[in-house]
Amino acid sequence: CGMPASRCDVDHNVDWALGGHTELTNLGPLCEGHHTVRHHTDWRIEQVAGLGGAILWTSPSGRRYLVEPERAVPVFRSTESVGAPF
């Protein structure tokens, strides 16, 4: 899908109603069509740890598709972990 993230819905990979957290590692942009497919069919999605926001789609038959972001999601660290003076 070529829809820019700015025009997509922000989707919880693990549904909020099922205990999913609202945090970067559980959120991803889905266009309206893919958001509908994800919630109203047996397709499943999950973010792949360490791949900067890549999403693995699994079809109802078990076939898997890795969708990598155009740009990796930046990694933010606490200033305490880098030894900043403040």
C-alpha cells in the first residue's frame, strides 16, 4: 500500500480492548482499507522487534508478508542512559 502514514489510522497491533498498550511498539499506521481487513477478517499483524516498525502480516492460510517502513522508527533513549549532565 502506498498510502502515506500521515493519511492512515493509527492501529493497536494488539487491540486495546484486549489489553494492548498504547505505546510505540504496539502502534502502526494502517490505511482505512487495511485497517478494515485487519479487524474484520482472519488476517493477523504483529510488529517485528528490532526492525524499526516493520509489520508482519499473516494471511488466514498462514502465508506471511513482511512490510518494512519507508524510514525506520527512531529509537529514543533516556538522557540518564547517555550520561547527560541534566
